[in-house]
Amino acid sequence: MAAPVRSKVDETPAAVQTLTIGKALNLGLRAAMEADDKVIILGEDVGKLGGVFRITDGLQKDFGEQRVLDTPLAESGIIGTAVGLAVRGFRPVCEIQFDGFIFPGFDQISSQLAKLHYRSQGRIKVPVVVRVPFGGGIGAVEHHSESPESLFAHIPGLKVVSCSNPADAYWMIQQAIACDDPVLFFEPKRLYHNGHVKSEVDTSAPPGSLFASRVLRAGTDATVVAYGPSVKVCLDAAAAAADEGRSLEVIDLRTLSPLDLGPVFESVRRTGRLLVVSEAPSESSIASEIAARVQQECFYSLEAPVLRVTGFDTPYPPAKLEEHFLPDLDRVLHAVDRSMGW
């Protein structure tokens, strides 16, 4: 007897939820912990409090104090402990409470975490994820609004990624935890609970590659590349530019080391123009590297110089001045005008 044909009504609907980036990260961490009991979360106030941004909210209650550990205020100790746990077969996820607090752990990251796999000739794997809330826009004091991602992208042995939307937040954190290499995971803190980036996430859909950039909006007049919190700024700028008859292609880098610039090269060869947008200072930055690589690969396609719209080469300012420091819609559109003027 032939098997009955299933109708569309019988099919189980996809697990689609409308999430903020913060909630998507929380659910992604939960999914990773449910899938592998070797996944351990550690950091300052990540347990009972659920982290200062509540990203780990409820995880200690459900998984216990042996898997969600509150640590002393010592970033070097957090990273060092994670290295030891990874060597013993665990997959630690460290939370650095704020971007500017990562520097006490910099030696552990650069001297141990990044090098142990190479130093052991591949015999030792170090699957550690370091979660870093980064960027400005929350009105905080110094050491709470920095963008140090270029420093870590420069260190061989580390993978560096950044999410910009809820779907990527949910899937990328799980992929980072499953990766056998150490991953610095930069999260746009000002978008954690921002309702304007809240969107549907299909938690049953297979994710794309962790280390791949993605075209978010097609365009023909200029290419705009960004990552993390700057992606929303660029999408808003593209929408505003469309009202003026200009078509901007927006690419979310997603991976900062290794850089996936294939889609960027392909786009620039069509548009002839490139803007790179980032909150980090422009000097010796990821934006600088992209500009150099595009000039090298797409020289004869460029109709104008590659332009960078970034934070300034100064320490992050007091909160009342940060709106002048951060790249915004007007600065991006002004750069578009300059590029189109060539």
C-alpha cells in the first residue's frame, strides 16, 4: 500500500520567532548549552544577574552554577581559566562585561589563546569564545564604548566576527561555540534591545557560513560596507539615498578575520565606488585594510577613491559628545555625495 501523501497542512510550521539581538543571543547560547554539556559560560555577573545587558538571563537557573559561573572582576583570570578549560575538553564562552575592560585580558588572548594551537603543532585545540559588547551609543562613561576589534583582527590565530541582526546573532554565536579555533565575538551593545532591528528568526533554518560577508541590499551606484552597529546606519542611509534617486549596495562583513571580500570586490567592479563605515578609529583599522585590498584588486574598476566613514582618531569622548563622534546617516550620505562628485 502506498504511503499517504502529506499535505501542506500536515507539515510542522517553522520555528519562527520575532526577537531582538539580545534575546536572539540568549536563545543561541541556550541552544548551544542544550546541544553540548561541555559548553560553559563564565564572566562577571553572568549568573544570578544574567549579565549587565541580561544576555545570559535565566541560564544559570536552568543549567546550574557549574555551567554558568560568576567570576571575580579579573579579565585576565577569566580568559586564563577559559584556556585551561578548553585544554581539558570544554567549550568555554567568556563574557567581557564592556569592550574597554578587555585589555587586562589582552596578554592571555594574544600570548596564550591565539598561539596554543600553533605552539602544540595542532595537538591542542582551544575552542574558546570571547563575547565582547562593543561600540558606542549608550551614553556611557569611558572604557564602556570602545571599538577595539582591529587590534584582535591583527593577531594571527584568532577568528573575529560581529553580528548586526537577530538572525545572525542566534546562529553565529552557536557556530562560534562549535568552532575549534578561538573566536572573538563582537556584539553591538546599543542594538541589543533596540526594537528597530527586532525581526523574525527562523530557528530551524540551516545557517550560512560563519566566515562569510553578505549583501543585505542590492544597489548600482556605490557599495557601502559595514559591520556590527554600523550596518543599521548604512541601511538607513541607503533608504534615504533612494529617495534622492541614488542606489546603494549595502554589504555586512560579518567576519573581520578572516575577511571575506569576494562579495565586496564583485560589488565594487559593478558600482565603481566604495565607502567603508565603522565606529572604530580609521588609523590602521579594518577599514584601512579593506580600502587597501579593494584598491589592489579593483583598481581599474574604481571611479572614485575609496572613502572611510569612521570614528575619529581620539579616545572615545564623553557621552554628551558621542553623537558627533559616531558615524551617522548624514556623514554616510555626505561621503556618498563626495564619491559621486568624482
